[in-house]
Amino acid sequence: MGLLVTGGLVAALLALLGLGAAVHRLWRILKEEHRTATRAASLAALGALASVLLHEFFDYGLVLPANSVALAAVVGAACGVGLRGR
């Protein structure tokens, strides 16, 4: 909601597009990857996204830059893990 207010509709749509792409990539890794460590990283990132989404309904955690950067690092690392062999 804060992104919609501060960045407008375009920023909110771009954020949803990026979130959707990340979730799609993590879900594909979880379903198609054979290495346990890679699947665990994907599952951990999906869990982090779910917990932050739930937390955002009650508090403003992603307003703090450290929380946003930490979430981006975890999700980005998990999305990039499965790319090495392709």
C-alpha cells in the first residue's frame, strides 16, 4: 500500500510483476531441481516471502531499508542458485 501511495500505480504494478516473477522462479526450482540444497534454498526464500507478506498486514517492516535489502538478498540468491547448470 505504501508503494502505491509513494510510487503510484506504475511502481506498484512493477513491484507485483517482479514479485510474481520471483515466486514463479522459486516454485519452478522447488518442483524441477534434483539437488536438495537448491530446493531447500528455494523453500526458504518462499517461506521468507510468505512471512514478510503476513507481517506487512500488521506492521511496516519493509519500510525499513535493512529488512528490504535482506529480503532481496535472500530471494535473489535463491533465484540464482538454480541458474548455474543451465
